Amino acid sequence: MKDQNRYMVTHSLLSSWLYTLKDNPRSDRDHMAEFMKTLRREPIDTTEAMQKGRDFEALVTDILEGRDYPSSNWECAGRAVATAIRGAKLQVRASKTVEVDGMQVFLYGRLDALKQGIIYDIKYTSNYDAGKYRESTQHPMYFALVPGAVAFEYLISNGTNVWPERYTRDETPDIIPTIRDFFEWLRTQGLMDTYKEHWKAEER
């Protein structure tokens, strides 16, 4: 009998999966264990880097709302990002149902900002090299979620500088083959049932 349920897929889930496939002998982290926590939708401890990212996004929002901050590198970087997205719709929820290998898949994401056909995402990182997010699943996923978007721009900061990294729809691969590969990997690893148990989408 065909499965009539819908199952959610997000950029974060795909990103966590892809991270487990990377060969990083210098890392002492158990990436598979971290992925399993994501797959089971268990709470994940907030790292220092995650908290800095949240604090930087909060700073940008405060600046957009007119709050004053003492001048500093941190404030100047936040103001540069706020200037880029001023007038945008913020924290836009987007979703779409597609079929992948006979499964109903509910794509879901939350956009930091959307303005005039451009999706913006705020990133905070201590180390940046040009093209850092080229292989990310985020812009392919969000292009699928927002059919009218023509470009996706990461606004990346280390708290001092801001680097824009833009991708157009034409140069961005379709997200569906990545989802198909993810499902095949789950089946191979015997994890498809675990995925279906924890990522069943609510009826809408």
C-alpha cells in the first residue's frame, strides 16, 4: 500500500546529513551521533558559535527597529547587514509539497529576509573564504520554496567585516536529486523508518 503521509525535509536536516559524509580526520566530534540527534529531533546543545550567530542576528533586528548601540566593529557590521535588508520581509516561513520517489515530501524553511525577489540569509562565522557556502543546500532549498526568487545572498560577518555571497537561480542545482540521495542513504543505513517516525509532517 502506498504511503499517504507527508514527510518534512529541511535544509538543516540535509546539511547535518552531508556533514556526516565529510572526511575530517582532525575533528574529534562524532558527526554520526550528532546527525542521529537531528534525525530523532532531539534537543541540540547550543555551541558558542551558534550563540554568537543568534546574538548577531538579534543585533541586526534591533538596529532595524531603531535601537541605538555604542559604536564598535560589532555594531558597524550589524548596521551594514541591516542596511542591506532594510525594507525586506523578515523571518518569512515558506513551504511546498513535492513528490520524490513516490513519497510526498514537505519542504520547509524560514527565510531571514526577502526583498524584491532576493532571499537574504545572515551568517556569522569566525573564518571566511570566498565561496564558503557554494555547496550549501540552503540556497537550492530556498529557491524551491520561493519560485519568484531570482537570487539568494548570504550576508556573512565575523563581527568586523561583512561579505556578500550571491547565487542566482540559473546557477543553482535543483534540490530534488539531493533529497533523493538522502532517502537512498537512509534506506541503505536502515534509517528510513526512524526518519519517517520523527519527520512526519502535520496535516494542513
